[in-house]
Amino acid sequence: MALSDSELIHQINNGNEKAFTELIERYQNKVYNTAYRILGNHEDALDLAQESFIRIYKNLNKFQGKSSFSTWLFRITTNLCRDELRKRKRKPVIQEENFSNIYQEEENPEKISLSRELNSLIQEKIDSLVPEQKVVFTLREFQGLSYQEIADILGVSMGTVKSRLSRARQALREDLFEIISKGGLE
Amino acid sequence: MTHDKIKELLPLYIDKGLSPEEEDLVQEHLNNCPECQKELKEYQENHLFLSRLKEFTVPEGFKESILKKVGEGMKEKEHKSLWDKIKGFFVLPVRVPAGVLGLAAVILLVFITTLSGLFSNTNNLNNYNLLREKSLTDQAQYFSYSTPEASYNTLDSSLGRASLLSMEKGESLNTTVEQKLIKRANLVIEKSNIDEVDQLLLNLVERQQGYISNSRNWLNSNKQKHFWFEIRVPVANFNLLVEELSSKEYGQVISRSITTQDVTEEYMDLETRVKNLLAQEERYRSLLDIANEVEEILKIENELNRIRTEVEILQGRKNYLDNQISFSTITVEFRQPEPISSGSPGIVRAIRNAISQMIEQFYKIIVFIGTIIPYLLLILILYLFYRGRRQKKE
């Protein structure tokens, strides 16, 4: 029987290191992918994901359980991403993909894996979005979070979430559709 | 519903992001708008596609490196030395540009120097106070020298007695002309139980057949009582009274001055003039008896008036002098001595001083903060401005 998030946290607070490992495994990909989609490259995403977990560990005793753990986790992640994006404004970063990713064997056969070129095309378009829209778009499309959850994570109203998402989708509609229809599905 | 508004709602239509009313509006519009239908399809495809993408997985060693870093962080905490902790305490969470920091340091220096300057000033003041207390007797002598009147006495009562005697001697030497002397004395006496002075003095003065003509009481700035009396006493008992007042019973004499004003000349002069005027008056009266004419009578009567008036003035002055001569005036001021702290005076006084100094400095600090607030505001404005410019550049 898998322990709930709050039970895991309780364990960690008692000094159970294995519980923390379990927690990492549970959320590592979510955090990593979110960071990747927002920042646009794998290296930064990896660093940021690690940093997120380190933060979690340090502040676990302050976590009061007012929100769910995943909300809190995503909040930390998106905040770090926002800071990183701000930093980038001063020093433009060249997005290079020299990182080879291995897709693990997924149980779900319906999931699509993209070629590197296709992926970077899509990511390029996503990178053209304004930061606030990018974050909402990522959380909705890639993490499948509900409007309410996204609003909780970002600390904004649901209306704000909807308008940002709408604009993001509008901005990407044409280009994205072109890519997916040209690229074809594997 | 305008076409543009629909365009905004469309993206949300695909995943139930609209209210029922909005959905109806969109559906209605869709029935008639091929353009929007096409767009809707695109949205749906995009969304579906993205949701079916495989997610990336973290590379090997991800969680291990996290655990390692976390572990290092823990060890760091344990080994954090005292010095580091102190340093951590002093670190500002705000990044402040160097210029602002320099300016703040300069202001701090100015503050410290002014404070120390003020402090040394008050120190000098304390020294002055101490000196003052030591030199009370010196001061008394100073005061007694400053009186402009003829003769004065020192605090040493034995000497005083001698000089009093000499004065008496002087009287007896000049027997040819009776000397007219007005004697006055002024004493300042320090007495701890100042409240008994009232009764004591009353008794003393009565014994010497004198009376108290004036008296005053007041408190000085240190809340010490002061009693001042003006005593009239027959000249014969003057010396005695002064001697008694100088005795220990009445306290510690701080200053004493005895003056004798020789008014013999004036007195003689007055007597002579009065005598002459009276004689003149007599002559005029006899003239009046002889006079017949109204004019003459009037003139004489005028003169008589004038003489009479002048006689009266002179007589008045003579009476005043008589009173002053026969009754000497003694003014005596009693006051409470400066409070002395019992026990170990040095330390207690020092502590009290220290505390009052400290309180004073607090006041000064508050005032100082008030004065530099404008400068702090200026610094804040400059800092914000600087930061704003910095961000703009990026």
C-alpha cells in the first residue's frame, strides 16, 4: 500500500530518509518536465528540479498542509522557474540541445515520443510565449492540472488562469497545428 | 457576441473552461461560422496531441545527487562555526549598492563623533559640579569680599569678635563728637534642620528686645528650603545678637558681613540746618508781629511755609536716621545644605550620574534620529532610483 503524501511527509520529518527518496521518485518527472517546458532546455531544467527538491527538504518542517503537497511543490518549482527567467533577461541564454534523453519504457502505449527535431520545434514555439502564459500553458497541457489547481499554485484568480491560457492557445494555434500536421505521428 | 469575443472563448471551449451560458453562446455561433469551426478543430487537435506526449524522464543519479546535496547541507549546518553564525547574523538580506553603504558609513561616523563630543562636554560639566561642592568655603569668602560696604569679617569667629571689639573701641575713642553709626549685618547660614529655625530665631530676637521686620521662604531649584529674615534689634544688643547667630546652634555660617555706616556728618549737618531753620522761623514770627501791611504779612507767611516744609523734610530724615541708628538691622538667610549621599558617595553618585547621562544620551539619540530622517529618505530614494536604472539597463 502506497503511503499518501502527507504520511510520507510525516515520515520524513521524523528523520526517515527513505521516505524522502520515495517522495522524490514520486514527483521527479513531473517537476523535471514542468521545468523543461518553462525553461526550454534540459540542463537548466535538471538543475532547477534538483533545487526544487532541496528546497522542499529544507522547508518540509514549515509545510503546514494548508494546501496539498503537490500544489506546494509546483509552486516552488514555478517560482524558481520565474526567477530563472528573470535572471535570463539580463544574460540571454542560447538554448542548445546537447542533451540526449532516454524515454523510459512507458506502460501506456498511447503515449507518443517525438524525434528530437520535432520536439525542439514545438518547444521553440512554446518559448515564444510570455512567461505568465507559458507557465499556465505548461501546467495545463503538460501536467493536466485543473484550472483551480493552477490558480492555487500561482496564487491568482481562476479568471486570470483562463485568460492566460486562452491567449497562450491562441498564440500557438496556427504554428502548433502546422507542426503536428506536418510532422505526423510516429 | 462579437466574433472577436468568441475567438477568445473558443480555446477554453475544448476543455470545459466556460460557463454554461458562454458555452451556449459559442455553440450558437459555431453553427453559423465555418471559420470558427476550423479554429476549434485546430485547438482540439493541438490539445490532444500535447496531452499524449510522453514525458521526459530524469537521468540516472538524479535522486542520488539530491540526497548528496541535502546531506552536505546538513553537515554544513553542524560544522557551522561560531564565527559563521556571527557573520550570518550580520549579513543583510538586502543587496545594497556600494555607494549607498559608503554614505551610510559616513553618516554613522558623524553621528559617533558628535555623540562623543557631547559626552565629553557633559563630563566637563560633572567636573565643574564636583569642584563647586569642594569650594563652598572659598565661595563664601568670595562673596564676603564682594560686598561694597565698609568693613567686613572673615568666617573665623574668633577674628570676628576681635574686630567687633575694635569697633566698640572706636566708639569710645571719639567721645568729643557723639558718633552716629548705623550698624548692619548680613549672614548666610547653612542648617540641616531648617524648620526649627523659625522658633529659635523668634526666641532669640525677643530675648534681645528686637523684632522681625520682614521674612521670606522659598525653595531653590534643587528643592532646598531657604528662610530669609530681616531683624531689627536695639544697637546695644546688636553685637550680642550677631554673636549668637554665629554660634553652632544656628548652623554653619557660610558668610557674614558686618557693616557700620557712619552718618555722623550727615546727622550733624541735619541738626545744624534744622536749628538754623528754626531760628529763622523765630525771626520771621517776630517780624510777623511787627508787620502791618497785608503785602508784608503775605510774604512773611510764604517764607514761614517754606521754612516749615523744609524743616519737616529734614526732621523726617533725622528721625529715620535715629531709627536706623538706634535699631540695627540684621538680615540672615538660612538654607539647607547640599544633599550628601550616604554610604559610599563616590560610587553611588557615579552610578546616578551614569544613569542620568545614559537617559540624556537616549534623548539625544532620538533627536538625532529625527534630524537624520530626511537624509535616510534621500538615501532610500537614491537607492530605489539606482536600482530602477539598473533594471532598465538589463
